[in-house]
Amino acid sequence: MTDSADAPPRRQKAVGKRQRLTAAAARVLHEQGVERTTIADIARAADVPAGNVYYYFKTKDELVEAALTEHVSHLKTLTDQLDQLPDPRERLKALVAAWVGGRDTAARYGCPTGTLAVEVDKRTEGGLDLAAGRAFRQLLDWAEGQFREMGVADPDGLAIALIGAYQGMSLLSNALRDPEIMTREGARLTHWLDTLT
């Protein structure tokens, strides 16, 4: 019989394992792709016995969805930090700087959300493509809000242009294995943001 005083540590341990699996899924799926990644790969990266994974996630698709949720969470953390800056233009420029700061990862693996979105879109079942779309919608909405606060015309179009530019530079950087593409294009985006009135 289990003592009730043991329940909170077990629950914390379970939450810790689930969080480790989610973080590992986000990382491993980004690095290896959905099709090449096995549940055992994720379990190994999370330092969780492979058999325990099924206690938290019944299918690989559930792990992919958890990885997408993890990406959304990281994005929310980033935009919350950027929201501390007093000026919307500076927030957008800081977003570009964060992208450029991840140039080595982008050159090796691409954009975490973008590459996962492309992969899950090719799958016909599960609705994971919609989950990936929600991550992009969150970033587009945030960027549109910054452009709107700046008072510039066509804030939604500018948000699409900004996020599209990031996806393009991330893809090219990855395809050519050249992190300096991110540096150069990030500087171009920063200059573009400075010219908007």
C-alpha cells in the first residue's frame, strides 16, 4: 500500500519524465525528422526507459504533437521576453537577433517549427498539420501586433513578409549548410524594419 505522503513526489517524478520526453521529442524530431526518429530514440535522449514512454504517450503522433506544443511554448516564452522591450520596432529587431543567434542550429537542422510543419503536412492522418499551423499563427499574430502598434500600413502583410523571410533564410541556410546566410539576411531584415514608417 502506498502512503499518501509518497503521492506528490511520484507525481512530480511523472511530470518530470513527461517534460523530459517532451523536450527530447522536440529536439530529436528537429534533428532527425519524424520518419527517421523512433520512440526509442526519444526515450534514450530523455533518459527514460523505452517501455515507460507508452505510459505518457500512446503513439508516436502524440510525441510529435507534444514536440509541436514544446515549440509553441518556447515561442511564447521568447515573445513574452520581447514584450518587455518598450518599443515594437525594437521587439521585432530583437526577434530577428534571436533568429540570427540560432544560425548554427538553423544551418544544421533548419527552423524547428518549419521543418516539422513540412513533415507533418505530408502525412494525411492525425491533424498534426493543423497543430503546426497554430504555431505559425501564434508568431504571425504577435508580429502583426507589433506592426500595428508601430502604426504602419498593412500590418498583417508585413508580418507574413517577416516570418516568410525567416523561413526562407532558415531553409537556405540549412540547404547550403551556411550559417552566414542567417547573419546577412538578419542584417537585411533589421535594416528593413528601421526603414518602416
